[in-house]
Amino acid sequence: MALPCIEPRTSKKKYKMVKSLSQLKVKIFADGANIDSIKSMSKLSYIKGFTTNPTLMKKSNIKDYKDFALEALKIVQNKPISFEVFADEIDEMENQAREINSWGKNIFIKIPVTNTKGESTANLISKLSNSGIFCNVTAIFTKEQIFKIIEKINIDSKMILSVFAGRIADSGIDPVPVMQDIIYTLRDYKNIELLWASPRELLNIFQADQVGCHIITVADDLLKKLNNIGKDLNEFSLETVSMFYNDAQAAGYKINSNLTNKKNFN
Ligand code: G3P
């Protein structure tokens, strides 16, 4: 049987030009716990808020939770900043949430979607948001977890839902349709913002924008790549080639060949 004739895929189509930062609707938050970095990010108009978590704080060698938070709050006064509770008992989480919330006006309290025993924090989130505390529900991976939260809260509650799109991708699942579906689920909740957490590549910022996520939180190493937006790919290729060449030179690599003058390898 003859194979069907397939047109060679040598399209002359140009790659679609990405939007520039100023055209994006998605808000970029800076994810991290390094005070110097928070300081420099706070001066950038395109950084619209900040997120932290206990793991990032530990990585930044933070010893005193409150000292760190107060220092960060001195720097970040007019943009939202999230701090996470770290207790495992729901009552203790509530105490921590109320204490942290008393440290400033621009704070979102990060509450993990469950504790380590898998017990839902939906009741606590509802209680905190009814008392005027802005929650950022974190470590969300599924739409079912979102249903559990939104069925308990007042439709007017202002909150952030952090879905770990990057970790979902780490499990081999494309997070784009997942996020799209969640955006649809939240369509009537005008005060809930969906946050794309743990991005893995710069492209995720554009994907988050395209599916209608309100926020994406981006760590330092990825933020450094923002300069690549719109870069000419031929120029990028040349830079990459130069990188290989320069690194080989710097490492002093040499290959002593015995094949000199033996042009006929057969
Ligand atoms: O904002 C959440 C983020 O800090 C977690 O990122 O890379 O540990 O999945 P990652």
C-alpha cells in the first residue's frame, strides 16, 4: 500500500512574537525569601506582589520568622505579600494566621490546603476570611480541593488560590488545561485570584496569561530570564555557540589527535 503523500513541514511561517511584559494581564509576583532580592524587586514596577514560604525561608537561612517578616514588610508596604503558617494543628494554624496578620495591612496569610494528615483546612479558611483576613490557599493540586474551599466561603471573600502548576507538570501532566478548567470553575468568584505557583520556565508566564490566571509567582532564577523576552532566536543561537566556545577555552580543553594527516578513515 502506498504511503500517503505528506507535505514537507518546511513552513515559512514566522514564530509568533510573544507579548511584551507591559502587554501581559497576569500579575507577576516575586517568590523568595532573600531580603536583598526583595529590596531590589520592590523597586520594579512590573513586580506586583511577593510570596514566601517556609522552604524558601529555610533556603535563605532565615532563623527568626518574625524578624524576617517585619523586615520584608518594611520594604514592601504598598504591594501584597504572603507569609505562610507552619503549624500542623488547625487551631494552632489559626493562632499563627491571626498573629501574622496583625503585622501589616498588605498581608495575605498562606494556609496549606490540608495539614500533613490530609485534613482539609476549608473550615479554617472560611473562618479567617469571614473575619476579614486575606488568605492565600497554598499547595493546591486539584479542582476537587478547590471545590472544598469555595463551597465553604462567602462568594465575596477576597483570596488567592495557589495552584502548583509546576509540580503538576513535574508529574507529567500538562498544567495548562488544568488551570483553564479552574479558571472556568472560579468564573463567578470575582474576588478570588488564581495564582500559578512553581513555574518551571519563562514560557509559563505567557501560558498563565493566556489561560486567564490572575497571578504568577516567579522565583529569582526565572526572573533573571525576563530579559530574554522577544529576543531574536538567531542572536540567541549565536550566544549559545559562543558560550560553548568560551567555556571550552576557559577550561583549557585540548584534544591531542593521533589522526593528523590520516585523512582516509577507511
Ligand atoms: O510558590 C511556590 C513555590 O515556591 C514552590 O516552588 O519549585 O518548590 O515547586 P517549587
